[in-house]
Amino acid sequence: MCGRVIQKSRPGELSLAIVEGLEERDNRWSNVPPRYNGAPSQDLWIIRRNPTTGERPLDLLRWGLVPHFCVERPKPPPINAAAETLLTKTIPPEERPFFAEAYRRRRCIMPIDGFFEWTAVKGEKVKQPFAIAMKDGSPFGLGALWEN
């Protein structure tokens, strides 16, 4: 589960390499800088599919899921959903399946150039980050969930 991503390619290049027929609705792309260390709570590019029209726009969404039923914002909002607990994990005080509704109805793709993982270093208190990307440098997509 990654905690940082790289979105350095132009958004159009990132998304068009992953999804054909992407809707180019506007030209916001030039106003957003590349992210070499995209972190939770930042706005990142996401490809969503409108269930009614079938459109696939590229949108900026904040990383960190807060389900629509939450009365209070979880601190911090979850940034990753594990496949093994996707439909069952609950978070107090709601005690409802946290990711289940988004998984059923609001899946998306996060186009990225790479991501970071950390590994423990023997005898050290800090962990060593390392980047993971495609060997040829091409963009790829991570499965994601979104909420209103």
C-alpha cells in the first residue's frame, strides 16, 4: 500500500496512456504542477466513469476517503483500502463498512508515473524509501475509490 505517488507526466499524457476515449472537458492541466511526492490530503488526478453517460473525465480529487455517511471527519482520513477488508472494515463512531459503498459504486483509476514504499533498515529507527515505476518509464494506473 503506497503512501506517496509520482504524477510528473502532463495529465493528458498520464491518462490517455491508460484509458482510451478520455473526455477533455477543459484546460485545467496547465495550472497544476507535476507531483514528484504526491501525498495524502493533496489534490491528485483521477479518472472516473460517469455511470449514467459513460463519460470518463480526468478530475482533481483530494487523497483521503471520507464516506458520505460520516458525521465527523475521521482523523486522519484513510488513504488506502486493503483488498482483504474492503467490504468489512469499520471505523468508529459510525461502525458501518467504511469502503463498501464506494467500492460498489465509485471506483476510479489514479494514473501515476510511480509510487513510493518504505522498508525497515536493520539497526535504524527510520525507514528507507524506494520508488517503484515501470521499467520503460511509462505511466500506469492504481485502482482507487472516491466519495462526494
